[in-house]
Amino acid sequence: MAWQRTLLSLSALASCAVVYAQEPPGFIPLSEKKFKYPDGIPLKVDTDDYGRGAQFGVNQCGPKTEGQTSVCQTALINSLDDFCLWAPPKPNSTIGDTEGEAVAWCTKPGHGARVIPKGALTGVQFMRTRVHYSSPDYVQVVGTIDQTQINIAKDDFGGEMDSHGADRRGNPLGGIFYSNAFPSSGGDKNKYEQVIEWHNFMGSNTFCLKACDPAGKNAAKFCEHRFDRIGCEFNAPSKPFASITGTFESCKGENQDFPGVYFENGKEKLYEQPPEALGPITSVPYTARIPASSDCVAQPSSLLYAAAATVTGTGTTTTSAAAGGTTKATSTGGKATSAGANSVAPSKSSTPGSSDAPATVVVSSALAGIFSVFLLCIFAL
Ligand SMILES: *[C@@H]1O[C@H](CO)[C@@H](O)[C@H](O)[C@H]1NC(C)=O
């Protein structure tokens, strides 16, 4: 025990050194920064130019920032025809390499951001939860996309972006989300609520984005950000991508289980995601439950995304590569099975878990890790 204590203290001191070098005095984590939409939003919400550097883009987005070179980092998720995803600013990038600087790509102009080019979305399911029809916990959009059209490299299996990250500056740094879909907006399309807890997995020509209602007691749990290596299947379970491809629908749904929570012989269990140092995750001991949904209303994409019709993409893939959506990553040149956004990541390529693991912080790979670092610091000092 004694040697363990010593080890612990040593690592605690090392951790403290790392943490103190990282976070400047008065640092406020992204998930604690709140801004009223739109007038309360500063030019950049992240002013902590340390560690990973300065915030890439801006948060004041409007007519001046609108267009395909926009660096807008204020995103929205409102409905089937009106949402934004995070994707790289430059073509042929991997999520792992650029998650800190991702910009908003929206389904329609008017948000001061880039527009997802016509035809890039190949299937979308928008889901609004309706716990007993009264208090929804989250809205979610899941779908398939020709990811080259939004600057993601053809073979990239991607990773997770969220409002946390090991340095608590978010991925992208300073990226914020708003929604008019929660009850607090009362159906007023111009009344936006800031989404504090959200996660967005992009990769393998698939995506899932969940935005948790801050009024919900369990927002942080439904939008858990620690399971960044096991993709949409476990973090935002929906009907399979293969069945979503070719349809564009808006549904009501029951709540998912919290990501990582599963039931075995009637007993609740919590999955522990192994650290990246232990190599690729080849299996997960459970299958995430897909919650029931109903009242799905389908619409043709030509109507939903008509305003995107004028935007052409930079992608270079052929139509076959754009098929996406199959849970087999057919476009990844036979590399393992599915990936990043939609399943357990194969061993190759960038760093699917890197949303919580910037190079400078090696002691922990999740917010939980940061908390324990703080605890250790308290004990060590
Ligand atoms: C994308 O980047 C990869 C790796 O840098 C390169 O091999 C490939 O040719 C690039 N593809 C395109 C379409 O530019």
C-alpha cells in the first residue's frame, strides 16, 4: 500500500504541474459559459490562448460570416431541416486532426455559417424525446452523409466533438450550440436556448448529434462525453444507419439509456472505456438499447434542403463512395468494419478518442480524469 501511495502522490504532483501549466487563473470551462442568443454572444467565447492555442473561429455569426469560407463556431439544432454539424474548415481533413478547429456546417443559409452542400446528406432522422409527452430530455439528429462534401477525408472514421475536452475548452475550442426545439422556447422559432451539454460524432460517412435540454435533470448524462471511442451506436443509439439512408424523417422518441449504462441480468452496469494506450477497442460487452420511436414524418430532401441547392461541395468522391450509411465502412478501403461515428473504432488512422486527449495532457483522457487530478492535487498539496 505504501508504495502505491507514493506512486499516487508522485503522479498527483506531476498531474498538478500539468494542470497548473494548462489552466490560467480564473479559467472558466466552456460548459459553464452562458450567453444569450444572439446579442449576448461575444466575438469569441474562448479567450484562453494556452495549451492548444487560440480559438480558430468566431461566435458572432451573421450575414458577414455567411458562406463556404465561414469560420462560424456557433451551431444550431432546431429541426429536421434546420441543424448544423461540426466539420473541418479545410478539405480532406480528419476529425482527429481538426476537432479543435471545426466550424459549423448548417442545412440552410441564414446562420452565418457554411451550408452543407446539396446532396451531401443521404439520410437524416431527427428525434425529439417526449418522456411521457411532457418533458423532452434531448433532441437528436442522426444520419448519413458524403463526408468529403464537408471537408472530412474520405477514409476518416472520425471521432467525437463536445462541450468538454481534457482541457475543458471544448471541441471545437469555443464551439457553442443553441436550439429553439426545447419547451422553454414555447414553439417560438426565434427564441433560442443555449445547449450546454451536447455531443457530435462525425466519421465513416455518418453522424450523430445530440443536444440535451438544459432544463432536464440528466442533461450531462444523456449527453455524456466520456465514451468518445465507441461511436454513435453506443452514444446516440438509433435505428441502423443502413435504414436511415434514403429517408428524411422527424420522429418522437422515448429516452435512450445514458451512454455507457447497460443492464445485465436485470442489474445496472456502467461500461468503462479502456484507455487508448491499451490499443483499439475490439468489442464492447453490451448492445445499446434502441429506444422506441413513433409519429415519424418523412419529407423529400429536395424540399427540406432546398436552400442548399445553390451550394456545391468541394468533395471529390464518386457516388458510390458517397453511399455511406451502411454500418460496414465500404468507403474505407476495407479497413476493419465500421467506425468513428457509428461503431467501435478500428485501430488505424487518426485519434478517435482525441477529443478528450490533447497532446499536452497525458495524465487523463476524460473529464472524470480531470476531476480526479484535482482531487489528487488537493491531497498532494
Ligand atoms: C487527402 O489526403 C491524403 C493524405 O494526406 C492524400 O493521400 C490524398 O491524396 C488526399 N486526397 C485528396 C482528394 O486530396
